[in-house]
Amino acid sequence: MTVQRFLQGHSPLYEGEWVGKTGVSIPMPPMDEHWSAAHEAWAHAVVIDLDQLKKYSQAVYGATDTYLAGLSDSDLETEVDLGAWGKKSVAYMLTNFVYGHTFSLAGEISALKGIQGAKGYPF
């Protein structure tokens, strides 16, 4: 969503060609004032088709790779208006919202694996 909606200005794949085909039975709730309760209810109700989710993930990776490969140095300085969060450069968005979020999720997954007796990070 960050790359497609905020950086490219068009609908994410899950709202277009992949609507109803992501492998996730119901979308995650929005991050608003009801997030905690809505997310808990979602977590208990969602059904995931892992094989289909992997196909969708590959489509997202491909679309993202295509976008990133086409960026120039000057594109990275382009500002994106995030409303109440202010204006941020494409470079900032990629570093903090895309890469940074991925790192934090990897840490969370590793921690959950560790408390279940599995190996966390693969190193």
C-alpha cells in the first residue's frame, strides 16, 4: 500500500487486479482509534490460504521491484504529502515506512519464534 498508493498514487494490487485473490479472507482493519479491538477480532476471524497468499506476495514484490528499478536520484527527493504527518521525501518513505517496517516485523517474528522454542533470526 505504501509503495503503490502513497509513492505511485494508484490503488494497491489488493484493491485492483488482486481483489478477492490475496489469500486472506478479510482485510486487516484500518489503523484508527478502534485498532486494538478491531485487530483482535480480525485475528480470530481471518482465514489464510497460504499458497494463494504466496502468489499475491510475488505480485507485490514484482510491482515493487519494477517501481524501485525505475527511480532516479531526483525521484528520491520528491516529496509526498502525508497529511497530518507532513511532507516526506520518497527516500524517507522507503527507508522508514518500507525498509524500517520490514525490519521491525522480522524482529517481531523472530521473537515469537524464539519464545516458542524455534530459532529466531537465521544467524
